Amino acid sequence: MVRDLPVVGAGVYNVYTGVQIEDAAGESVPTAAQLGLEPPRFCASCGRRMTVQVRPDGWWAKCSRHGLVDSADLDPQR
């Protein structure tokens, strides 16, 4: 299921703010997210708030409509 989803950030919505990317407010990214310290909180496809769990080795985020995304699946070094 994860392989069917767009890569986090490849959607219409900002994964850190939930605002559409075309909007001026949608272009801003929090400093912690720029540093890679913050997992995505909103679905890139629909803008809904996701359930997020942070683990010592990464994170997973689940959208009620689009399923689960795991940071381990996005890291090419693993």
C-alpha cells in the first residue's frame, strides 16, 4: 500500500502546515522541518491531519484516506 502513495511532499498540500502549496502560506516550512527534525503532520494528497508516531529510528504517519507512510520506506540508505 505504501508504494502506491506519492512520496511525502509530492502532493497538493504542504505536509507540515496542511495548506495548499499554491497558496502563499503553503510555501512556508517550519524551521524544525527544514532541519529534518519534524515528521509530516498532514497528508500531501488531501491535507487531512495524520496520526503520527515517532520512534527512535524514524516515524510513521497514517492518513485515514490514503494509508500509512513510514520513514524507513523513504530512506534510500536502508
